[in-house]
Amino acid sequence: MRTLSKQADKWLGRVLVSVGCVIAALCLGLMGYARSGDVDAGHTWNGDAPAYLTSAVRGGEHQCTITPDDGEARTLNVPSWPNRGPHVNGRQVDPWFAGTAQVSCTDPVYLTQGWMVRLYPLVEQWLVLLAGLVLALVGLNRLGLFRHTSRYP
């Protein structure tokens, strides 16, 4: 089996640490962003992009009714906030209408809109965060952080 040169090993370690840290930071940032914002009784959804509804309370399912200015109203169930762990558990909704819509829910719910909503299915999975952390640790190992060398014979 061929081994990498020290220079290539160091370069590979830096790349793995960088990629792993970016993945982990993106996951944690999106988890935090899904929990930020207003938890008012009503929200306004502009309908330009998908929306993500995340419950602010634990336990049970929560009902939200989306009433567009033009079109039919829909009622959906939003899963509760997970009991454990740093992950997002919610419901992605694609717009079926043009214009804006009012979102009213039975319990406090976060409404997130925009491009980052498309990344939430990745954040719902524990494995993505775990993969980022493992990549960073493997990279640190490649850089020699976990090598045990004794100065004494």
C-alpha cells in the first residue's frame, strides 16, 4: 500500500478539517436559524419560496392553517420540537398560490422562508452533523494532533 508524502498528508488533513468544520458549522447555524424569529400567533408568508414551519413547543402535533390571498386555505400538522438533540424537526411547505398568505397556528410556531429552507432536510438528519465532526477529527488526526510520541525511550 502506498503512503502519502508528509506534504500531501498535511494538505489532506487541512482539507478534511476545513470541510468537516464547514459542514458542522452549517448544520449548527441552520439549526439555530430555524429556532430564531417570531413565534407570534400569525405570520405572513410571501409565497416566493418554500417555507419551513418548526414548532416552538415540545409534545404532540400542532395545527397550522395557511390562508392565501388568492386560493384555497390548507391546514397542516407540524411535528413538535424534538425532546433531545440539536436537530430540526418541522414541515416544509411549497407554495401553491401566487402572492402572500397568512399563517395561523394553534401553538407557537417558527416560520422560516428563503433559500436556506431547501437545506433543512439535511439538518433533520443526525448523520450529516456527525459526518462533519468525523471529517474534522480525521483531518486533525492526519495533521498529527492525536499522535502519541514519547520524548523518553
